[in-house]
Amino acid sequence: MRKIHSASCSLLLLLIVGSMGPTWQEKVKNKGSYSVPLRRTKRDLRDSRGNPTENLKGRPGQGYYISTDLGSPPLRINVLVDTGSSNFAVAASPHPYLPFYFHTDKSTSYQDQNRRVAVPYTQGNWEGELGSDLLRFVEGPNATVRVNVAAIQSSENFYINGSMWEGILGLGYARLSKPDSSVLPVFDQFVNAGVVKDSFSMQLCGSSEIDLSSEPTVAGTMVFGEVDNELYEGDLLFTPVVKKWYYEVVITDIAVGGESLALDCKKYNYDKTIVDSGTTNLRVSEEVFDAILDRLKKFDKLGVPDEFWIGRQMMCWNYDKTPWEEFPDMSISLLSTISNSKEFRLKIPPQLYLRETIERGPLPGQHCYKFAITKADKGTVIGAVIMEGFYVVFDRENVQVGFAATTCGAEGRLNPSSEVSGPFSRDAVDCEYIETESSDTALLTVAYVMAGVCGLCLLPIFVLLAQASCKRKKQHERLPQSETAHEASDTANLRDDF
């Protein structure tokens, strides 16, 4: 844990203009049911001392990546782990931010599917060709599986300079796959091949404290098919996945300094709440953001400027003098799988919502931070900064996501002092935003009714037009008959003359 000093003791506060970090991006009811526990084990993936191997690496604000071997002969490629998308894609053309890329024509096992694919994110996008090839995780299941892979040929605001990854591993459900759900995600294909069970878990550990003079890095562990009981402490509590596309969950409350924001809980979840390792920050709607900010400012004794809260400035302190105690804890309450009248609470200390950046202050030993809560157009994204406080289990088999207090803090990693508590009783109010089929049917019915009304309004006009058309037709029919009669009369007169 970082050593805490009072803000009055040699506090050095610097404000430096910075840019926002990059952001990416079937109804199932488990309410009232109990989940089947996952198998808990000690994994084989360990170092020489028996400690869990950190198979996830990265840099602050630039995501966590895992190493893979792709193709024949295998090419070592790092891919961003992203629970907010479902396609597996790698660079297949040159890019100034990348040292190399995957040559599909040099892999003897690559198979072209002759299908185009395009994937947009909250920021950035890419396009490419679908194919399949052999994939193995360098520090993961000891198996090689043929998987769907998109060869990225063009992109915009997708790659990050210096991020050390060359592709993306979408870990969401097949419903999110592009161009359609027939493109099975990699994890589904490993499950179908019998390599792993249908679950995975992540311990994201944030920045390193091992070498304060070096460039900051992040690290973590991804576990395939099981739960590692050495990566968490205390209870592992689950919330239902209410829709299998993203890992969509339900927030029941948000509090700052122990005081609820007291908003209608549906506002936290409109139009969805997702757990997304590929998004850096905690993203909330404007109304929720304003409510959080209003509460945080009541605790401010440092004179933090507005530019910091909206992400346009950074705050820098000497590393061992960061005034965490001047910022309040937050909490996010989630619906429990036990019943609709139960919830559990995630404690969010300031070590999580103040995100360390890769930038350093102008003086030696200074570390800089950004406010890691940002506005979203709608909905809530529980991003990596929140996940870094917990061991998170994506239990796809039982359609739920679990949270437990992390054991991060060993080997010089930050211990965020996060907690998971509960379950607690709550009013059985439905906080989920539901876009029901009945509402769609109602809208369709209204559309039909409106079309009928418009038709009735136009009917008299159609009748008048039809009558006018018939009248003109009759007039045209009379005119030839009259002319024929005149011609016959003239002919008769000529005969009389002869």
C-alpha cells in the first residue's frame, strides 16, 4: 500500500494540461435463483516461486494485453483483452504505430473466408477481411485452436502509439460479433473445442511501484475456465448478466462519501450498464456525472479546479505524498443473484477513480493523475479503473459476473484497499432498463393506427380524383361518337346530290 501523508506536509500540487485517455467500446433472468459455484483451484500457470504469473501487461490508460501465437509459423502478437466487444482482430497492414503486422499470405494455415468486416467503437474503428487461423495463448491453456480472425486492413483512431499491442481479443458474447453472430468469438471456440470451461476471470492490478524511476506499467492475470482463490480475499459475490451481448449488469445505487446520490436507479442503467475491460474509465450519463461531481466537490479542501474534474488537466504529487485521504470513497451497489431484494456493494477508493497517467511531473519523483470518471452519452461502463480494485469473474456458464476484493499489492503492485460487502436487503424496485418486445409491438401498433387515420383522411381526395377521372373518360367517349354522326350525315348528303 502506498504511504499516506497529510496534504499539509510538503504537498506539491501541479496542474498540467493533458488530454483524455482513449476510450474504446437474449434476456436471461437469474433473479431469485442461486448460482452454481465455479471450480476453485490453484492454477498451473505460476512462476518458479509458485506465485500466479501476470499474463496481462500494459501501460496506464492504454489497456491490458495478452500474448498470443497466431498462424504457421506462429507469429507472436499482443492483443488487447476487451470484454466490451466480440471480434478477434489483428493488424494485417502497415501502420506508423506498429513495429510489425500479420502477413496472411505467409501463414500456411490461414484460410480466407471472403467476407468483409467493419467494427466501430466508442472512439475509433477498423475494417478488414475475415479468415481463420491457428491460435495459442502464450501464457494460457496448453492448446492450439482454429479460430475466426479479422485481418485489419484500415483503421481510424484504433491503435495507440507505444501501447505494445497489435490487435484486439473480443471476449463478449457472439451477439456482438461483426458482421453477425455466426462469427463465433475466440473464447466460444476454445469452449466448443473442449479446451476450457465457459468462464474466465481477471485480476487487473494497475500501476507498478517496483521502480519509481521507470515508466509506469500495468499488469494483471487472466484465468481461463476457473477461479483462482489466490487472486482474491473475502467473499466472491455475483450479479446476474441480464442480457447476453455485453456483460450487462444492473446498478442499484451509487454513493459518494457514504451518501447515496438518491437518483432513480433506472437512470444508472439507461440504456445499459456493462463491465468492459477495454474501456479505461468509469463512464456514466451526464445526470449521474453531475451528481457525483456535486458530492465530490463538497469534500474538496485542495482547491481542485474544474478543469481537472472534466479531464482537461492533471494533478501531480510526489509519489509518496499523494493525498488520498483528502478524497472520499465511492461505492457502486449491484443487484445480487440471490434475489431482486438483495444487493452487494463495491467500495471504490480514490486510488481507483484517480487514474495514474504515463506522463510524469516536471520534478523528479512526481506522478500525475487524471479524474477517471467521465461522461457518456447514455448508460454506464464499469471500466478497467474500477476492475483494478477487484477480482472479476465472468461466469458465462451461469450467466453472472462475480466480484471479490483483489489480492493486488504483492510484488510492488498497488493495493487499492477496495472491498466487496453484502448482500444487503433493498426495496424490490426494478432498476433494469428493459427495451421490451411489447413496447416495440405497441409502437408498431401506433404506427399502423396512424397510417390508417392518414388513409381515412386521404380517402375523400381519392374518391374525388376517381370521380373526376371517370367524368373525363366519359367526355372523351362522347366526342368520337359525335364526330362519327357528322361524318355519316355529310356522306348521306353527298349521295343525295348524286
